[in-house]
Amino acid sequence: MRRALVALAAVGLLAAGCGGTEGTPTAAKRTKSDAPTTSRAPFEGEELTDGEVVVVEKLDGIRLESLDDGALRNYGVAVEVLDFGTADVVDGGATEYGAGEDATLLAFRLRVTPYLRELGDKVTATVSVDGRQRSLPDFEYTLTDPGEDQTVQYLVAVPNDRREVELELKYAGLAQTFDLLAGERTGDQPDVLYRSPDAPSVYVENLTPAKLSVADDDNEPGSYVLNVTRAELTYFTTELGDVPSGQDKAWLVITYEPGGDGSLHLSPDASACVLPFASFTLTDGAGETYPVIDKHSSMKQHDSEKVLVFEVPAELSDATLKLTSTGFNCTLGGIEYAYTASGSAEVKMTLPND
């Protein structure tokens, strides 16, 4: 009797399993085709091909890692890599971006500060994935306003087995690179470019003027005044963008406004005078003396600013500009006036170390 009841119960269970739609659903039996998968969810945004780079409005859906030192410098511009990270899909604002199979998106944010004008057609920025370079879109628009920084953010698609992803900032023959996988600057790094925490150069302004005693051809006394308005330690010359002879060297560019008093006040004034470059020397704190580099300097009649350029060590801190002359000519109305000079004029300066 017991066996009959068990058999009837079994039949009842089979009937319930094969009946209509009513009753409690049961879990389906898992087959090989139902095994867990690592494939990505359906994506309806824009898929970037390997190496393709885009500029985006924002970086949503990605965790970014900040950096201790993301500085990258070049001619007249300071770039800082603020942070970087990877994700399969990123909301860039107007568009959602994704990478193809066996690839991911690498995101990075830059703060760009230009210090000179007309850099857009001189300084370039690229990202390289395993040696293939692509320009950073719209980077040139961050170089339009000297002294004003802008933040710009990018996505680049990189294969999962990538070996190298580098950001490059280049001017003429000088390239500065940053490893976007390791988060560090790479390659040769001229000392003076990274001496300041903010800019590609260091400088001092409005130094204490110095006077050189002079006399005109009537022996009326006067003074030629050195008003140094700016002394800048830089890796590039102002006009030509030339670099010094070594990465441990720099150019010291001294700009001064010539002034005068006494017989060299108005008729003529000091801007009308041309002094030989050999009259100027620069001495560092250790007593080493450096001559003016004529090619990069400027001493023209009637120019309100004169420029003296010296090649010096990149670690230069204390220095003295010295003017020594026995005489020079000044021009007024096409007529040259000779001035004799005696003694010397010295302007001391201390350049910041950070």
C-alpha cells in the first residue's frame, strides 16, 4: 500500500510539471550554453579604434589616479598631467565612448599654461601608442592666452597588451615625454625647464639701477643708467628659440631700459647710444665670468629696451652684471656725439631656485 502511495505522488508531481502556466516557477536547468561570460554589455556609443584620441567635455564613469609630479615643459609652455586612468566605457559629455575587443580606454587630464604668444603653430602635443603618434585634438586652442591656464581632457583607445603609451610635447628638435602607463616623465630633461614648479623658466624683475659715469665732448658730466627690468633664466632664446650647448646650461636673458642724467639726459638721451657688447660681462657667485652672446643680443639705436644674452650654468643663482667702458657714441638728428666713460656700473641679482 505504501509503495502505491509513493507511485501516485510521483505521478502527481510529473503532472504538475507538465501542466499550464499556473503554479510557482522553477529554476531552469543550466546547460553549457548558459555558462558565465566575460563579454561586455551592449554598447550604443562611439567605439574608438586602437590609438584613436578624442577631446572630451568630462570624464564620467572612470576612476582617475592623481600624480605627484606631472610636469611637462617646453618652449614657452607648462603642461601638467593632473591625473589618468582606464575604463571600458566613459561618458565624455556629448558622447559615450568605448573601446573595441581586447582594448580599453585610457583617460588623462592636462592643465596647460602658455607664457608666450603665437605658440599654437610652434609647440605640438601628441599621444603615442606603441610608437604610433596621434595629435591631441584642439590642443592649440589652449595656447592662445599667455598666463591663462586651461584644463583639457582626452581619451585614447589602447590595446590590452600595449607596451608603451607616451604623451609628447615638442618644439623644433626638442621633445619632452611623459609615460601615461607609469605616470612619470621620461627621456632627456633639461635642468632649467623643471627648476620652477610652475613655469619653464625662472626670473627676477625691476632690479636696483646702476650708473656709469660719463662726460660729453664739452666735459659736462652725466650718467648712463642701467635699469634692468627683467633677468630670465631660460632654455630658449627669445627671437630664434635656440637652445644652449648642453642640458645643464641655460640662457640668462637680461632686458634693460637705458636711462641717463646730466649731459646724457635729453640731447641726446641714453636710448640713442650704442654700447659695444664687450663692455658687458656677467659674473656668478663662484667668480666665473661669462661674455655676451652677440647673436642673441640686441643693441640698437633708439630702442627703448636693450637685450643681453649670456650662456650660463642652469643652476645659476647669484650673479652680477657689470658694465665697464671708456666711451661710446650716441646719435641725435643724424649727428654722432662722443661720450667718455669711467669706472663701472654693477647690477646684482639673485634668481629663485624654485
